[in-house]
Amino acid sequence: MSQADLPEIRAEGWRCQKCDEELRPAPADITYMSSSFRVELPTCPVCGLVFIPPELADGKMLEVERLLEDK
């Protein structure tokens, strides 16, 4: 999965509940079944918490999980 494979993910308007900081796009490593992917996701600049929007979790990431599990 590359950044080009993902839907546009916007960080505007999202805040970290813990730190009350506005989320900013930042590189994040996602690992599943020994496969790692680096993508840009909304991230808290203070605590580093990464937000994975539902449309990504239920869409593209689910598709990638299924592909990896079929291998």
C-alpha cells in the first residue's frame, strides 16, 4: 500500500482528545501480518497518537488485510 493507493485523508478539524492539539499530517508506520507500510496520516504533534479515519479502516485497510491473509 502506498500513499497513492489511499483516499485523501484530511487532518483539518481533528483534535487529539488527550492533548487538545490539532492533528497534522505526518508519516506513520502501519504493520499487519509482518508487512509494514509507511503512509501519511493525521497525527498529534505532542503525543504522536495516529488517527485512522473510519473510511480508511473500513475501506482500503480492510482490502489490504484480506489480500495479505489470502497469501
